[in-house]
Amino acid sequence: VYEGLKRALSPDVNLQKAAETALKSFEARQGFCSCLAEIIGSRNLDHSARWLATIYFKNSINRHWRLRPGQGGITDQEKTHLRTKLLSLLDQEDMALVFAKVARNDYPRQWHSVFADLIALMQNGSTMTVRRVYLVLHHILKELSSKRLASDQKNFADVAPAFLKCLQELLPLRHGSTSRRSQLHAMLDRAILKLTKIFTNVLETHPWSLLHCDVFSPLLDFMCSQIVGAPAAPLQNEGFYTQCMLFVHGVLKSPAYGGSISTYVEVNSVSIFLQAATLKQMSAEAKARLKAFWAGGRLQLLCIAVVEKFLPLNAKELQEWAESPAAFHHEADMGSWQDHLRGCAEVLLASLLEADRETLAPVMMELLTSTSEACPAGSASMQQGQRIGGVPAAGLAKEAAYNAVGVGAYELHDYIDFMSWFNTALLQELADTSPEAKPLRRRAALLLGQWVVKLSAEGRPAAYRALLSLMADHDTALQLAAVSSLRALIEDWEFQEAPFLEYVAPALQLLAGLLQDSNELDTQLQVFHVFNMIIERLADGIRPYADGIMQLLPSIWQEAEGQSLLRIQVLMSVQRLVNALGTDCPSCYPFLIPVLRICTDSNQPDELNLLEDGLQLWLITLRNAPAPQPELLDLFPNLAIVMERSTEHIQTATKIITSCVLLGGPDFMSRHAATIVGILCILLGNVKERGMLLLLPVMGLLLCSYPEHMPGFMEPALQRLLHLLLSDQEPSQVIAGGLGVFARLLLQSSPAFLQLLARAEPGLAQLSAPARDQPGERALLALVDVWLDKFDNIGVPHARKLSALAMCVLLTVPVPALLDRLEPIAGCITSV
């Protein structure tokens, strides 16, 4: 084996392959792993060969340890030898994973002493041995914890207390550490963080266990005390405080403790049915404990601590704001609040207010009053005392109180006279341009968006002016805050166009400046959203500004090459603008048509991302076009490629076909009728019910618009549809819609209808109708039988009338067998 390992390391490829083949053949032989273990432990042998032996040893253990000896597995005697040998190989590299694999399979039955053996080595070994033991224990525990059988989990539960006791002895050492950066301190911090995450996960997955084990109240007390006792604006252990707040938030929002959880509870992936009375009793117990816990002012203390310690901006955040205002704004606006201390604090505060509004609303009002008195509106630059990042601490405390009022806007709705506050304080905050007032100015702007429902119609012009003034500032964070609130004001249900019209021009100008000056995608997307919202809400009122918008969009489109998200926003702007312009939209064609070519061209790299919005823009343009535009209609071959490739966009595509047929007229049909029929032949019968119901109206439109030529031109598609109807495999709604197509054909041209049936009959030999003398009679009778059977499935009144009229025409067809069906035909006709 040793010679094979050395040859496997040879630079000679032939010798190397031969050695690898020989070693592979040795794997299934008894004693191979023992040989490898001896080679690994022999320090006098070649180091490279021993290293390769370690790899073979790990792979062999992984492959053969669980197998029976008759299947290539390792015998029990050799396993016993290897378990003992492993302890002597502890000081070798890469042995931890081998220990873990063996322990996963053999603990506790065959190797119940593994932990005792490792601890004995740790007590009597060198520093290196102790570290290796720790590493081995880590991998063994990781393997054992991943087993999911109930017996295996019980075994792990039996082992856990001993190690938790060791951890409990280590935790006090964290406070005795002389260096804040010591390795022990860092390791203990990580361990504490993991423990708090475990409790949060247990609360989420099985909240009843915390009550059953009587750790609910102590845990909640610990988490709350850590939050209340935290230093102001803590920069250390942010993850720990985040987990504490997540736990408290989980308790407040838990459906189990609130009594609304399902009677089915998941425990170890087994559904256990709980009687309603038992569940109600457990929920009542949880509520009683929570009520007792929050008594005595603890809820108020927690609320004050969250506002005063976790909501104020700290020096690090102010520095980030100064270095990158846009990044600062977007980070604060991110949706993943669970990963950010401030986001968790805001969500926890909202949960506290929701849990007990009557108790905490006065506390919030007192905080707002006290901070406002300490830092009156417009006086930030004149404040004395401590400063953080150049901003007075009193101003930051007031900004935190403003933030809290914004977070609790829904719960505090009836406690604050917003318009009075807006006129006496917020407008002054927004007008204060001193550097020290930036945090308050930004927060006041955000408050307008959060409290928009309380903003009266009389106060909106002042709000518009204040936000536009803020958008003209050179600080991007202030600009984006104003953009965010302007969006809220425009999206609000109470928005009225008339008061906003005088601010449209400066708003669009400022938004355009932001779009051109910013290179950050998040900023551009946020600004574009407001830009599009203004166009949509103003509708016809945007016409005076259309030329200016169309001068802006081409440059943004060019600069956004490769940025599909930004180009989609441009497409949405053009969609809204075309809708607003109506028949005046040809002024957009110089930019619009090249854009449509790019969006629908399958050879373009961004086509997949832009196709959906591009097709929607094409449809809107066709519907608003005052006259046929050859360049718009010449894009139709691109649509054919799209529909042949995928049915994902079939709804928009069928609408585009309809618009092209109606707008383009005979000239369009002379060029593209064959393409349309080809698309229909490909899709009929190969799409689901919804797709079929979208295709059938297109066929009806073609027959109605061109009754002389289309019956013959569409014969392949009509024959395909006839086969589908007579096969009785399509849903009833599809059959009803298909019958409407043939009703239209029969009304438009009964000779064409009969000729179609005559030519289709040879392919319908499977039908049971008796043969007749006239060509097509067999297919006709079969179709009539289906028609009579499915007539009641035709629910749309005009479609029923169409079928009834077609049946009237049907009675004029000289087929005697139709008289046998006269009674049901007459019944259908008279039922309409």
C-alpha cells in the first residue's frame, strides 16, 4: 500500500494511473484502512505519501464504514482496532472529519466512550492536542446534531448537558477578560450570540416548549434587561442586542401566545392534534404570564430604552452619511430589518405600541415633548453641550423621538394633532438649512410621508414646497428622503391634481436632475418610481411637459445599457406617457420605435428582461395610434418568434395581434396573414384552457373582418380546431368558444363552412356517425351533435345569440339527417 501511494505521486502518468487503479482495488479488501492508519502514524515515512494516505483513509471510512462486511464493508474487529488507532492519530492533520464520521455511525452503541476518551486526552495532552480535541469535538457534535431520528436526537440530548455545563463555567470569564479583543472574549461572544439565536428559533418553531420548561419568564426577563441596560447607541455586540429584540418581538407577535395558532402543532415533524380546550388553556396561561411580566412599568421602561438607546444616530452612522449619503439612505430603507439593529428597534417599538397603545402612547407623547423642549425647532445650530459627529446630542435625541412617532404613526393616530405639529414645528425643521439640523430636517421630511393620512388639503401646498426645497439640496440623503415622502403624498388616496399642478414643473425638473446626476441604481429606481407616479396621476395634465420628458428619456436609456431594471423604468414611463398623450403619441415615435425593436429582438442580450414591458408598450402604442404606422406594424415578425418560442406572453401577444389587424387593415393582412395562421396552427391544442380562450377570439375577429378571404386562408387552423372540438378532450369553455368560431363562419359564408367540413372528413374516420351521400355530411352531423350537447355551456349572451343565428342558417343546409335533430335545434334557438 505504501509503495502504491508513492507511485500515485509519481510525475509519470502511466505509473500514476496504474497505482491509482491498484489502490482502488485494495479499498474493498479487509485491512486496507488499518494499513493506511499505520502509514499515517509513521512519522519516518514520506510526508507526501502520508498526506495522500490521509485522503484515502477519509474516503474509505466514508464509503465503507456503514456497509456490511459481505458488501465491501469493514469487519467489526477492524472497526474496533481503528477506533482505538484513531485516538493515537489525533495529532495528525485532517483527522477531525474521520472522527466525526465514525462517531456518527457508532455512537453510542459501539463507541460509547468517545467523549470520555477525548476528554482524557485533553487533560493530559499538550496545547496542540487540546486544540485538536476541541476541533474533533466540534465536528462530532456537528454530525450528531444533524441526525433526525428520535433515538438519535435523544442521544444528542443526553450528551448536551455536560457540554452546556462547561459552557456555563466559561461564560463568567467573559467579564474577567483583561482585553476586549482577547480570543476567549470573542469566542464567548459568538457562543452567546448563537445561544440567543437558538432561543429565538425555538420561540418561532415551538413556543409551547418554553412555557413547558419554565424558561419563558426568565428568558424574557433576561432579554428585556439586556435591552434596558444597554449603553446608548451601542457599537459593540450589535448582533446580540438584535437577537434580544427579535426574541421580545417574537413573544409579542407569537400567534400561540395570542391564542390564534392552529390546533395542529408541528413537533419534530410529527403533527399532533391538540384539543381546542387544551390549546385555549395553554394560550391563557401564556397571556397571564405576559400580563404579570409587563406589570410594574416594565413595558414603559422597555419602550423608553428602545427610543433613547437604539434609535438615535451614532457617530459611525453620521460618518457614513457624510461619506456616502445615498448609501446611508438606502441602508436605512432596506427591507431586511432582522439583520440591522435600528430596523429591529423600530419593529420592536411598533410591536410594543400595538400590544398596549393606551399605556405607551402617553410615554411617547412625553418623549416627544421633552426632546422638543430641549431642542426647539430651528435651534439645532445654537445648541450647547455634547456633540456627536458635529450634531448636538439634544438634536439627535429629538430626531430619535421623531423617528419613534413615525414608526408608531398608526397607533398614535388619535393622540397627535399632526396639522398643529406640522405648522408649528415640522415646517421650521424643514426650513433649517444649517449643517447641524440635517438629521432633523431629513426626519421631518420622512414624517410627512408616514403621517400623510393626517395631512389636510390646505396643508399640502406647504408640504409640496418644503419637499421641493429639500430636493434642491446638495445632500443626496436629504433629496431621497424628500423623494420618498413626495411619493407617499402622490400615492395617497386623497391626492388631488389641481393643487399639485403648479409644482409639477419644478418637481419633474428636480427629479430629472437627480436621475442625471446619480450613478446608483437604487437611487435611480426610487426617483423613477416617483417620476412615473406623477405621469400616471396627472394623466392628461402631463401633456404640457411631454416634450421635456421625451428629451430626457433617450439619454437615460443609452446610459442604462446593461441595466435592465433601469430600462424597465424607462419603458414604464413611456407607457404612461403614451396613454396620457392618446392620439398625440406619434411625437414619441422617434424614440419609441427603436426601443421597441430592441425589446422584441430575440438577438438582443437584454431581450428576456425587457420583453414583457416592451410588449406592453407596443400594445399601448397600437391602441393609441391615430393611423397605421408602418414601422409599428413591421415589428410583427418579432412577435411571431416570441410566440413560437414560448407561451408565457400569450395574453399580451393576442391583444397585439388584434390591434395590428384592426389598425393595419388589408395591407397588414396581405403581408402577415400567413404568419398569424401559422401561429394559430402551432398553438391550438398545445396550450392550456386559458391560452385557448385567448386564441379563439382572434380567429373570430379574422373571420368577421375579412369574410371573403380568411375562411380559405385559415383552413389549416380551422381544421385543427374542428379536430379538437370533435375529439371531446378540450374543456367545456374551450369547446363553447370554438363553436362560436364555427358559428361566425357559418353566418359569414355557409358554402365555405360546408367545404371545410367536406375537406376535413377524411381525417375524421373515427367518428361514429353513419356515412351519408353528401361530402362533409358526416362531419357536419358530428359537429351539430357537439353543438347541441354544449349549447348550455355558452354563457355569454352575445355568444348564445350568435350560435342561435348560426343554427337558423344550419336549417337551410340540404341535409335530411338534420331534421332528426330539429327538436333540440329549435329548443336551442328559442331558449335565447
